[in-house]
Amino acid sequence: ERPTNAISAEFSSEPPEREEKEEEEEEEPEEPEDPDPEHMPEDTEAFPEKGPEGEIELTDAQLDKQGDLQGEAAEAMEDGNFAKALEKFTELIKIGNATAKMYAKRGQILLKMKRPCACIADCDSAIGINPNNALAYRVRGLANRFLGRWEQAQMDLSKGMQLDFDAFDDDAEATKAKKVVAERYEKVKDKQVKRRLKEEKKRAEALKRRKEEAQRLYEEQKKQEASGSAGGGGFPGMGGMGGFPGMPGGMPGMPGGMDPSMLQGLMSDPELMAAFSNPKMMAAMQDILSNPGNISKYQSDPEIMGLMQKVMSSFGGMGGMGGMGGADAGAAGGAAAGATVEEVNEADEVD
């Protein structure tokens, strides 16, 4: 008889040995990004307060106060006192009915104070009030540029220039940033394209390997089917399975030969083929076929009992699996219709 490990290897979905091991291509490291001398770290300080939501009716005194605060903020900006300018803009925004320009202006102050994240938050508020505010896009584009967010910076600066070309052209800082961002953005796009092509190549190679493996398994199965049909030797390598011609340990009640078409049908059953590639299932199957009474050991295992039921039902057209009903019945030559799993279980209970 052939050992169980030989049976498992023969029915395994994987080849016993691979002639060559597939070696993964070494990943080419991406080129490091050039350092940016003007890069700003993300600010963690709490963002300035925003104004009350919705439109409220302001008194004349409140409107006058807002006007005064804007003037004071402008003076502070000219003096380079950005902290005071921020304080004044925050005060006038909290009064209410803040405009997109107010938020964009405060965003400019925040960027001067090297607080790009707070700047972006104010520009988002400005764009939420007026989606066509050119200043908000321009300032947010600068903030993204200093954070190294080249893709967002490219979109914002382009939008700001589109909405107000003259104002953009007059802004020396924005004009300079636009050139830097355009160069960096092109490099980002090149990296994205290379990464995408590399991923597509990997997927194509993996698909090719899966197809080749599927073809190999298909051809192997066809060879096994052809070998079984030509030689009438039953399941290849399944020594000890009585009743199959050419296999030792014959079990009474099985016919002297096996219809090749039935064997081919068994071999083409994907569920059985999967079970035959499982060492656990094959070991249990051999144990039961060598001694039908051993089936009682597997009553609590629905997987094994289901397989045996399926195998025995497949032998129904051959007069059943004689001998599965017990050794005495097998010695008498087997019944016309072999015992079922349930009958074996009942016999064990009576014993």
C-alpha cells in the first residue's frame, strides 16, 4: 500500500516541488524629495475663534466698531505687529456677519505668523461664504505650498489666478510660489504614474501566474482522468481502498472492475477532489475503508461523515460499497446495495 503522504501529495493542488522559486523583484526605492528650505511645520496651536453662524442684524454701533477694528488691524500689519493684527481681526469677526474677505485677510495674518493650518481653516471659511473669493484660494495655495502639499497648492493657486489674474500677478509671493509648486507638482505626477505602472505590472504578473497554475492543475487532472479511464485502476495511489481493481486490500461486495465513466465522474467532482487533497480527510477515509467499524470514531465530525456519505452515494450505481455494513456482511460477498452511514452508526450503537 502507498503511504498517506504519497496520496496527499498526488491529490494536492500544489505541485510536490517547484522547479524554480519565484523571486520577487526588488522594489526600487523612490527618489527622496528635495528638501524645501521654506517648509513650515504643521501648527498645533488652537485656531482663532470664528464668528456666529448665520446672518444677524448688526447695530450701527457694531458696524462702526468693525470699521474701526479693520483700520487698527491694517495699521498693526504695516508695523509688522501680526499678533495685534490677529487680535483685532478676531474681535471684528466675532461681532458677526463676517465676510469672506475678513476670513481671507485673517488667514494672511496667520500665514505671516507661520500658522499654515489655522490659515487654511480661515480660507476654508472664506470659500464657504464665497466660492469665488480669489484671495482665499491664493492664500490657501500659499499655505499648502509651505506645508509641502504640492497637489493642493497647485489647484488652489491655479484657481486663484483664474479668478483674479491681475491681483495674482501683483502678488510677488504668490507668483514665486506658483513656479516652485509647478515644478514640484510635475515630480509628484511622475511618481504617481510610475507607482501606478508598477502596481499594474504586479497585478498583470500575478494574474499570469494564477492562469499558469490553473492550467497546470487542469492538465494534471486531465492526465489523472485519462490514466484512470485507460487502466481501469481506480483512484491513483489510493492503496487499501478495497473493491477498486488493481488495489490491494480488496473489500468483498465490490465489483471486480470499475466503470471508467464512473471513475471519471468522481474525479471531476470538485468537492471530492478538494477532499482528496486534504491529508486529514484522506487519513480518515483510509481508516474507515480498512475497517468499516472505525466510522464510529468520526460521528462527531460532520465534515468527514459528509464526505463518506457523498462517496458511498457515488458508488450506488455499482451495487454500493459492500463491506461498509460490517466485516461479516463483507465476508458474505456484500449486499446489492451497501450500508449507509446511518446503518453503520446504528450497528455500532447495538454493539
